[in-house]
Amino acid sequence: MIGFVVVSHSEPLAEAAVDLALQMVHGEQPPVKIAAGAAGGFGTDAAAIAGAIDALADSEGVVILTDLGSATLSSELALELRESSQPVRISTGPFVEGATAGIVRAATGGTLEEVVTDADSALRAKQPDAGGAPTAPAADPAPEQKDTAPSAEHAVIERALLNPMGIHSRPAAVLVKEAGRFDATIEISDVTTGKGPVKAKSMVGMLSLGTAKDHVVRVEATGPDAADAVAAFDALILEGFGELDD
């Protein structure tokens, strides 16, 4: 699994960012090391960062997440000081959002490049399309359900979201984990707004859809486990991701 070194000028800030990200992980968590607060105060220490990287020598790769520009400079120096040889990438993404997106992707078994891509593009979920999202039609709402006959290699379902906040951070993290269980390429679209499709293994992608309650989403899977994957996603949607009132 991919490991993480979180580099911050403030140790409490780093701990809070990591705690938030790990709240989104269900099951095995990626290894995370914090290198923050030089000499017990504010700042960064290249030697401490190098030590954190070396502590993850058994990982499949390491992503370094930084809070400010000087933290990135310290991380670059740390790459020259470290003794381990596993591949390391410094993320250019936002600190908090990048940590969450990257750690969630790593928990599903994502490769180093996949994890870095999600961490680097994490702000996409906060950047609406120019002109704003399309407005859902007031009349003739989309049907609540539309199934197509599944095959061994392909399956599709369209379902209205029931939970109050649609696919926000926690449901997105649940879906990312679920997607990792199946040998299938799974994509999600918001039929109501016309956004998508996005890969179900990308938390950033799903958050960028901006789905809300009553929006109809389309789940499409291709691969040996396509039918099982769509059925599992359908069950989660019908359960409201555990957020429906009793």
C-alpha cells in the first residue's frame, strides 16, 4: 500500500488533517508519518522528513503532502538525505483536501500515480463549472429507477439519491472503497445535471459531480464483476449510505 509523509509547519495542523482523512477510510488504513513543527515550534526539518520517508521503506511508494512552499523545499532536500529507495512523489495538491483524497485512494489499493493524481486534483471538487451547475428541470422529473439487463461484462442502473446531502465526502469515500472490491471499471454520472461520467475509484471525481438529494445518478460498470458491482452500488444508494432517518 502507498504510504504518506505529512509535512507541516504546525504539528497540530498536520495531526488534524490526518485525523480528518482517516475518518473517511473504512477498513485497513494506509501508513502515515507526520514530520511537522521543527524543534518543537513552527517550521519544517528536512532531516525529520527524510526519517519519516525511511520509516515507510516497506511501502509500495510514498506521497509527501505539504502545507506551504517552504515545506516543499524541505521535502525536496529530504529526498537527497533519505536512505531508503522506494519511489517518492511530492504532491502539488491542497494540504487538507489532497490528504483526504490521496489517503482514501490509497486505501483502495491505488497505485502511486493514481494516488498522486487524486491528491493533486483535489480542489476540483470545489471548482464548479463556469456559469454554475445546470438547473434541474422543474417538470417531468427523471424516473426514480431505470435498469438495463446486465450481462457478465456490462451492467447499468439509474437511481435517485435518497440521503439528504447526496454524494458528499463520506458517501464518496464509501463508494471508492466499494469500487476497489470488484474487477470492473465503474463510472458514475449525474443524469439530472448531465455531469460525468467520473471514475468511481476517484473521490475527487465523485465530489466534482455535485450530486444532491433526488438527483438521479447513473452507475455503469464494465468487466467480469460488472453486475455484482452495480448491485452493490445500488444497495448503498437505496440505504442512503446509512444516512436516512429511522
